[in-house]
Amino acid sequence: MKNLLILSILIVTYQSINTKQMDLKNEKVKAHSFLKEMYEDQYFPNTIVDKGKTILINLCAKIENEKPNTLQELYKLSHKATDEFNDLQEEFYENDSEIETAARECIAMDFEFIAKAYGFNADVEELIATRDW
């Protein structure tokens, strides 16, 4: 019974994340599989990866709402999202995982994808400049 409850909670959580992604206006972003490589690797707990996905989707929503006109305005938003990933690091450690090389590359690629999807030719290292992972 407990496993069924946990499964139900995970399904509802997954659906709510996808629903929010579906609410975005950008069609490329709507169809994108965020953090795909991390979901495919059991080393990364899905519940924490879900939080990372939410950070990225929220970044997209902020870009759509705030409509940054310059790279500096975009970087300000991406740095806030990067700081949120920094905060997840402890949760990864607590679950015998970490934001290591594969995760860093996956996260960075999604930041770059988001920038391009919204028409920016941004430096990926600058997008995640505040990272401590």
C-alpha cells in the first residue's frame, strides 16, 4: 500500500511538472526533454532531477514573462536558476549522488538550449557562471 501511495505521488508530481511545461509559449521548450541524460542514469535520483527540471522550466517561464532584451538581462535570470541548482547539491549528496561531470554537461546543455530557444546566442559558461558544481 505504501508503494502504491508513493507511486501515486510521483505520478501526480510528474504530471504537474509536465503541465507547467505545457503552459509555456515556446514550442521548442514545450517539446524538450529536460535533463534527459540524468533521468536515464540511476545514479541521479529522479525526485531530485525533477527539482532540477522545475528550475529549468521556471527559468523558461521567467524569460517569457520578463522578456529580457539583452544577454546581461538573460544572464541575471540564468544565474538565479544556477544558484537554485547549487542549492540542490546537498540533496544529491544526501542520496549518494552529486552533480558531477555528466550532470554538469547535461545541465549546461539545457541552459544553452533554453537560451537558443528564446533567440539568444549566449555563452554557456556565462549562463551558469555562478555554479559551484
